[in-house]
Amino acid sequence: MTLSFFDQFMSPTYLGIPLMMMSLSLPWCLLPSRSTRWMGSRIIVMQAWFIVGFMYQLFIPLNREGHKWALILTSLMMFLLGLNVLGLLPYTFTPTTQLSHNLGIAVPFWLATVIIGMRNRPTIALGHLLPEGTPWALIPVLIIIETISLFIRPLALGVRLTANLTAGHLLIQLISTAVLVLTPMMTTVAILTATVLFLLTILEIAVAMIQAYVFVLLLSLYLQENV
């Protein structure tokens, strides 16, 4: 019974064929495309309003050099948002619960920001490893600590997203299993548990949206240090 709770995190296969690529491409298929009409539909207008608001909040602290990342970071935000929210549907697989997938996204983006900083502003990029006014005795220790914290950043990005989504999926499955078990024995308790499950599902939808935003926001902060 305990092992079955983690079966939902296994990569889906059909006749031995991995379906991971299908899971990754599904969010792009569901996004509405712009039509040739003068006036778009309500869904397209809401999508455009959301993207503009997101870009405004994200790129205010960045200079013009950082604005070149607007398209790729916005696309990443929409991609993660689609994966996280669609993964809450029944009988679906959430790729963002896989640490390897999240690290595969976090490491290249983090490495790109570091390379840009080393290429364009090497003095300032290396200056983050040693705060100004540090005593001479603490310089070797602080350089080691700051270097370790720099290389931990992509790991923290991937683990944060994986842990939050995995914990939410496990809680939903545990409580839904409790509802099924309690229904024939204690109906009142089962109804209360189902209410908690409904509230938890709403919370998980909010967590799925927030985690996608936090992932891209932290990437923009790393970019801000290097442009």
C-alpha cells in the first residue's frame, strides 16, 4: 500500500515506449493561438493580460541587456505552469515531480547566467564571491562558502520545485484514500475529510502556479546579478 503511493511518480510507458515527450508537449498543444481577427477571444485576451503583467513584474529590476531574456523566461513560465496545473488532473503524470527533469531545466539556465556574467562583467561577477570589507582572516573561508552557494543554486531550484509538487501530490492521494476508506464506516468523518481534500486541491493549484513563478523569478534574480 505504501509503495503504491509513489507509483504516480513513475515515468509513464506504453508497450515499452516512454511517454515523457508526450507529457512535455501537451501544455503547448493546449495554449490558445492568436487568430487573424481584429478582436481576439476572451481566452487570448486573458492570456495576453497575464503574460504582460508577468513580464512587467519580472523585468522591472533588469536593465536593457536583461530584457533580451523576456521571451525565453516567459515561455519557461508558461511551460512550467502548464505542467504543474495539468499534473493535478486525475490519471495524469507530472514531469515536474522528477528531479532529473527539473535539474535539466535549472542547470542550463543557471549556467547561462554565470557565463554571461563572466563574459560581460568578470570583475563584478567574481566580486560576489567576496563581500567588501571582509577581514583578511575570513577571506579564504568566505570565498569557499560563496563558491559552494553559487554551485548549489541550480540544485536548490530543482529540489524546491520537485519537493513542493511531490508533497502536494502525496497529500492529495493520502487524503483521497482516507475518504474512500472512511465512507462505508463513518460517513460524517468522510464528508469532513472530503471537504479538507477539496480545500487542499485548491491550495495545490495555487502552489503549482506559485512554484512556476518562483522558479522563473529566481532565475531572473540570478540574471540580474550578471547583466
